[in-house]
Amino acid sequence: MPSITSLSFFSTVNYASATSPSLPLFPFPRHTCKSKVSCKVGDHNQNPKGNRRDVLIGLGGGLGAAASFTYNPFATADPVVTDHTNCGDPNLPAGAKPTKCCPPNSNTVTDFVLPSNQPLRIRQPAHALSDDNINKYKEAIKLMKALPDDDPRSFLQQGKIHCAYCHDSYYEEGCPDKKIQVHFSCIFAPFHRWYLYFYERILGSLIGDPTFALPFWNWDHPDGMEIPAIFADRRSPLYNPLRNANHQPPTLLDLDWNKNDVDTSGDVEKNLKKVHKFIYQVKRPTCFFGRSFVTAGSLESLHNTLHSWSGDRTQPNGEDMGSFYSSGRDPLFYGHHSNVDRLWTVWKSFGREDLNNRDYLESSFLFYNENKNLVRVKTKDCLDTLKLGYEYQPVEVPWKDAKSSATTSKAQRMAKPFTTTKALDLPLILFEEPVSTVVKRPQKSRSQKEKDLKEETLVFDIQFNKRGDVKFDVLIDWEGNPKIANPKNREFAGSFVNVNHADSSRDTNVKYAIGITELLEDLEADDDDSIVVTLVPRYGRWVIIKDITINFEECENKK
Ligand code: C2O
């Protein structure tokens, strides 16, 4: 079988229909709010208040009646707004024990108000926590685990929040057939920030300490590149047996981990170079956070590997950390996400901006607070951690200057032109072997001013089954064996990583975008008419690359 095949063998399939749920490759269900019109302001205006509310209640979800639902004439369903009246059974992966993920019923939902006059909570690295702080954390988790299962603050219920938002339990308000999915999306970062905010406040209130702060798993620093010891002590409430037995401390984390490889330990330099590429080198907010509700940003992509690396591979779906429905059951999850959240603040400290479009800012989620009240929060209220009452203890970021260098110099390339000279027909299916194709650049040799305004962006249109784990790497102008390329090589442009999860919410297609302006400068390829893009499948099956393009707008922070 050829390593890569154009879709010609689907001669009876009109490729334009490949996004349809009837495509035999992807027989999983898909719900969409068919006509966008039904979610627009204009439509709300045509419906009297009472009607719309009745419709929502009539759907009968797990949350009971909407006693305090207030109609907002300015709301549109373009921002993702959680419908608190409608939560159903999750869409679980094969082999998962049946579970429900909706929170306990509440008739009342109140809008979140920023706290005032509270002491600052300082989140510290988990590997350097004082004994006093470790004991507080253990005590708080112990108390959380001792709460009755139906208490929304209990450890069980807190873990379910992740399942509800990641495995199709919630619906979007005004779109009774549209499920919410916070991954592969620009709302990834704000959703998890809020999640940790309430988790931390609940833990603090259980031990009566308003200064209690969640520690972060500082996996981007050499001292934190293993599962922090506090989570690995078998007698501790922070321990969870469902983790990869080969990755117990002191095994060094591998941020370039390939689950098909025999387990090897990571490499500090490679890890730092990978963080440099995924955090420091990503300048534009849409590339960092994700452009839309169906595109993952580099922060989310980088974070995925930690999930897959930590989960127990002997479980059907890599539970707990390796699957989104179960990852909230592992205390390690909250340490991991505290670091993801910290990297957002570190990234901004380099002078970079948050997304500022309305759909993003108005997106909203539901959480129970420390007083067991159901609260509605919006993305726009979480952009400044100080306003939420916490900050991160500053630690060194050794990856900031960890730029990799080119393997092949311009002179070497000129002496021996690339072996790949053709553009492959698209779409193509990625199997097990690497594949290279030439991609034309619409513009070359741009001025610095043009570059400052617009990032040259390599965009992949991808279709794949989100229920499976997937990883492929992207190399640019790479010669030689692609299988040995890694983040230490400048030609290594990025990795596409999926952690299995349900997603019938928006679409089965995603875009994956990588900013390449600086990369091409470093490779001395900025004056070239085209680049050679090599895709290296690492694991997972049936990834369809529908299109590969270069554009200059994908990473703009549009109003
Ligand atoms: Cu909601 Cu780390 O994922």
C-alpha cells in the first residue's frame, strides 16, 4: 500500500460531501444548529420572551427548570453560551464505564461578580512547595473527597465538570441541538481558567484559608519535568493509581512523546525547544489560543501531550489523564492546568495580546462556587488573574531563549536541491509513512513592516475522528529521514495532537495553523517561491488533509 494516497479510490464519493456525516469513514453523529439564523439576535427579536424560554424548558435537561433565566436581547449564540436548563448524557468513548456528567440540579443561576477585598492567592511550583503548603493541599483534597457525592463541590462532581464540557453533555443556549465542546477551540484557555478558579476557592473554603492557592506542575522548567512528588505519594489524597506506570518520577517528561514508541525518558533540551516553539515563538493571539471554536491554538496543542503522556495506557482510553471524560478525576490534572494557565500569563508578559473579538469575550460557562451556588461566568471577566485574586510566583523560563538551529544551511540546500519538487494532489489521507509536498507561497521577501502586520501562516484543513488519539509532526524544508526530526531541529514547525474526546458540537473538521514568518527567516528561505512541507504521522489513523495553504491573515487579532 502506498504510504499516502489521494482520495481517488473514493471515486464514487464527491469530495465536497466529505464533511457530511454520511461519509463512511466518520460514522459518528453530528449535531449542528443547522441554520445560524436561529441563533442570531434578529431571531431573538422575532420571538417573544416567553416563547423562547418555554422552548428551552420544554427540552428537559438534567438541570431542572429555569427559574431565574433572564432573557438577554443582545445575546447571540455565536459566543458559546452554556444552557443551564439543558444537560444530558455524555457521549463516552468505547470501553468507558457508564457515567453521568451533569452537575446537581439548580433552579437558580446568578451572574458572577468579581471578588473584592480578598487576600491574594499565590500559585507556586508543585515541586518546590513548603511542607506547610503541601499539608494544606492534602487536607483540602481530603475534605473535598469526603463531601457527599451529590454536593457540587465534591471531588467527584468537580471531576465531572470536565466530562460535561468535553463529552457533549451541555448544549448551547438557543441551539437545542448544538453541544458544547471547549477543546479544539479558542475558549479552551478561559474555560480551564474558570474551572481552576472555582476549584481553588472551594478547596480554600473547605480548610478556611482564603489564601489557599493551587500549585502548578512546572513542566516547562527542568526542575519540574517529572510528575511532581506530591502527586506520586501513594498514601496521599493527591495520588491516583490510573497513570502511566512507566512515567512515575523520576522519569523525565517527554514533551515530544510518541505513544507508539517503547517508553523512553525525555530530553530536557528537546522539551525546552518545544516549549519555545509553542509558546515564545507564537506571536499572534489566534495562533496561540485558537482562531475560532473549531481551531486549537499552540497552547492547547502543547498541553495535549501531557495528557497522553500521563494517562494509563493499559486502560481502554488512557484513563484518567489520557481521555477528557476522565481527566478531571486525577489531582494531577489541576496541577497541569495550573501550569497551562500560568503559561497564558507568561505569554502575555512578552507583550502579547488577548483575543478581543466579541464571540470570545461573551462566551460563558457554568460553575458551582464555594457556597454551592450556580454561577454564570464570562470569558471577558477572567483575562486578568489579579482581578480574580491570584497570581503566579515568577519562576525562570529557560525555554525563552531555547531556539533550535537549522539542520541544513542555505548553502547546503543550494548545492543539493530538495528531492521533493511536486505539490501532491489534495485531499490526501495520512497513513503511517511521512509525506512531503511543495506549497507555493503567495508572497515572498516581505518587508519587516509587512511582517509585523501579518504573520505568514501555514494552514492545514484537517478532517479526522476526534474519538481517537492522533499526532503528526510538521517539518518545513527538511531533507533526510523525517522520522528522526524533532523539536531540536529548526525545520520542525509544529505537532498536531489530539486527545480522544467526543465532539459532535460544531464540526468534524479542524484547522491547524502555524506561524512561519520567523521560521523561514531562520531557514534562510524567505526569498523562496515555495516551501517543502513534510507531514510525519506519529500515531492515530485516518487523518485527511483536505488542504494546505499559506496565508497572511489567519493570525490577525480582528475586532
Ligand atoms: Cu480540558 Cu487538559 O483539558
